Amino acid sequence: MNVQKVVGPASGNSGKTVEQQLVAAVEMADIRSEPFDHIYMERVLDPETYGALLAALPDRRFYHDLKHRDALRNDGSSTRLRMYLYPELVRRLPMEQRRQWLPVSRALCSASLRDAFKRKFRAALEQRFGKSVDTLGVYPIPILLRDQPGYRISIHSDVPKKAITVQFYLPADASQRGLGTIFHESDHGPGAEKVTQMPFMPATGYAFPVSRTKSWHSAATASDGDGERVSMMVTYYVADSFFRRFYWKARRALLSIGIHSDH
């Protein structure tokens, strides 16, 4: 794989940490308002870091089935494999995989990345929650995904407990460009027609503030010819009370002993 060719020149990312690169990608991306507020991020990692990540992709034994109804096969198995990227879990990986993925896991959980997204979507978040984003509490859940042929997800806007949805694409080259998330104006009628699609390109990603009435998105069914679709996500869940913060921290603690939600 010619990483330099598929990702592009390192540009301003040279010498920056993974966390600094991700934050810079958020800050450089312009907000697009159609069909709803979102950003598309490019060159989120320098070619060397990106290539090393792909070369150190964790073995499938570290993932578990995500039992989302759209992802299930007839035999009950799932077309979406998930691995949580919390640092304490990534430390369990073999040495080389751990070395490459720990900086990523820390960056996805960082306050600087969280705050960059909150600043970027300030207007939409403050309109939804009725208060400054500076006082809006959110909790990150970072995951690594390997979507298999047959994976799909129908049009939905995400549940209210989500504040911001982020996905970073990790393909090896440009051959999967057409596999990106599709944004819609509505979940039914003419508005459900495809409005725009995020290109599934190396070292790119998208993010949007969740709105129950606006952030409609989907993923078309992947074929055998499409191959495996690899990406990582960080979802920021609403955590603006002691109970909600305790809930998300407790769920995280349970992961350390192998207890996780199927959804």
C-alpha cells in the first residue's frame, strides 16, 4: 500500500501527536449545513501513523458481535464486529498492536478532542440542550469496527442519549470510496432519497451533532465484493448529571471484566 499516495502529503501533521492531529482535523473542517450540520475531515493522520495503524490492526479474537438488528444474519451472528478502544483494554493487545493503538485510544478519550467537537458544533448543541457547551457534560465511548459483507443500517437519527456521533474511516486505499455513510433529509418520503454520502477514503471521517428530527443517516448493504469495512468511532453520550456520569463509568468498568452490552 502506498500510504503517501492514498492519504496525501503529511501537510501540517508532521511532528504532531495523534491527539493533536485529530484535533487539528476537527478545527480545519468546515461545517456543512445540508442536509444537517456535519463536518467531513480529511488527512486526519499523517501517512506514517496511518500505515502503522493498519498494519497493527488487532486480531479478530479481540472483537465481539454487535447485535444490532440491522447487522444480524439469519443464523444470529453479526456482520458488525466491535472492539472497545479504552486505553485500559488496548493495553491487553500484543506489544506492537498496543504500541500503535494506545495513542489513538488516548486521543479518542481526550478532553481536547471532546472540546474541539463541542466548539465546532456549539450552535446546534446549545440550541438542543438550551445551555452553553462549556457546561454540557458528555462521555466518550470509542470503538473499533470491522463491518463484514451483508452489513447495513437503515435510516435513523441516533438515540437522544447521544450528543455527538463521530466516525473515522480506515480503508487501505480508495477502492471502497462508495461505502461511506449516507445522509438524508428525512426517514421517509422524498427526503429519504440519498442526499449526500461521506466518501469512505483513507484517513478521513465525519461528525455531527445528534438531532432526533434532523440527523438522518444510513449505510447501504455491503456486498461480498466490497470486502471488510474498517473504521473507528467515538460517540459522545450525554453525561450532564452525577447519575449519567456514574452510569457510563460503571459500564466502562464492567468492560474490564468482560461484561459488555450486545448493542
